[in-house]
Amino acid sequence: MNHLLRSLAPISDEAWKYLDDEARQRSMVALAARQLVDFAGPHGWQYSATNLGRTSPVPEAPAGGVSARQRVVLPLVELRAEFAVTLTVLQDIDRGAKDADLGQLDTSAHQMAVAENVAVFHGMRGAMLGISEASPHPPLQLGAQPEEYPKRIAAAVASLRASGVRGPYGLALGPDQYRLVLETAEQGGYPLLDHLARITEGPIVWAPGVDGGVMVSMRGGDFLLEVGEDLSIGYASRDSETVTLYLEESLSFHVATPEAGVTLPA
């Protein structure tokens, strides 16, 4: 038995597989950060900190003639979102149902993806610094008109290049901004999405949780998303009608090169 306590749940192996597959499918589409930054893991639930390669002095040495320094690390943060599944739905899955009602799982999977995106692109107060917080570049307002986006995106690329940060560049757009890009065709019918991809030379991704947009270099080595336990389902409790489960993940995010990102607020 591990910390997820799955063996205590009134759920068959077949139903666990169904829930795991559904959680994976429903979360992956919204996990934008993983498409744009370096990813390491999963390293397991017991993995607790990201090595930063630095030390800090210990004020009081343990013995005369001995100096002491303490390793500096970035502790992982545990994220968790609960959801419920009725026993009736679990029984339907065991009978072979392919359209089980998993609305709460869908909501929790989306919430976990949003939390991961926010942590990477905007940070988590008191726990980790996000790309937009760390960037030394002045923010470039996207504006309300998608026709202006190419100018702003080109300016962001120019800002990165002026700092010696080469591409290709990836662009994370909040849901409203991404929808506008998809809906907009420039004069002559040329899709705006294709125009922006030509400017960035990298992917344009739908990123729930992002305010406006964030552009990053995808040359590698600038940003690291490190995961201990990847998104996993655990058992919390049950009553006569429902089983309470949860999605859990542990992660850290390290900005190695602050100038490799530019924020484009809405």
C-alpha cells in the first residue's frame, strides 16, 4: 500500500484504469507549460527538492577550524484537488460503459492543469517564481484587437534577441486571446495563427490560467519544470453512495535565465 491508498477504495482494477485514462486525457490538453519549458520527472512521491547548485553559509560552524555551508534547494509543492464518483458510475464502468459521468473529475483535472500553468507562467506566492515575475523585460500589452498581435509578438521576439536569447520561441496564450487568434483572418484570408507562428518560429499554445500571453525561448536550459509525483488519483473516503477521490501532483519550477521570457498582459 502506498500513500494514495488505492487498495482501500471499493474500485476494481478495470475502473481504476478507466479513471486514470480519463484523468490523463482531460488534463493533458490544458497542460500548456509542459509544451514550452524543459520537463524533468516524474521522480516519485518521495522526491522533495530541486537542486539549485548553490550553498549558503552556516552562521555557526560545528567545530573550530571547520567551515560549514548549507545546500540551497527549491522544495517541491504538492497540489491536490478532490472530486467524487458515485458507486453507480463505478458499477457502470465495470459493466463496460464508455460514457461514464465523470464531470467532477473533468473539473478537477482542469483545475490541476490551470494550477500548474499559473505556477510556471505567473508564479506561486511564497513557493516559486514564475516566468512573468522573473522577466526583466518591460511587459508588452497585447491589447484588445487581435490585428495588433503581430506587432506585439514581433516586439517580444526583438526584445529576446536583443538580450542574446535565440529561438525558436513559444507563445502561451490565455483562452480568450487564443480564441481571438483562431477566429481572426488577416486581409486576404491568411490565418492569424499561421502569421504568429511564422514570427515565433515555434508553437502557439492554449494556456488556461495565463493572463494574456507569455513568450519563452525554446532553445532549452532556461526554464525547468520538475515533477516528483505526476498527476495521480488517490482515495480519500467513501459513504453509502459516493467515493471521494483526489488528483495529486508535486512539482517545482526554476527560472535559470530570467531574460528568456517576456510577458504580454491582456
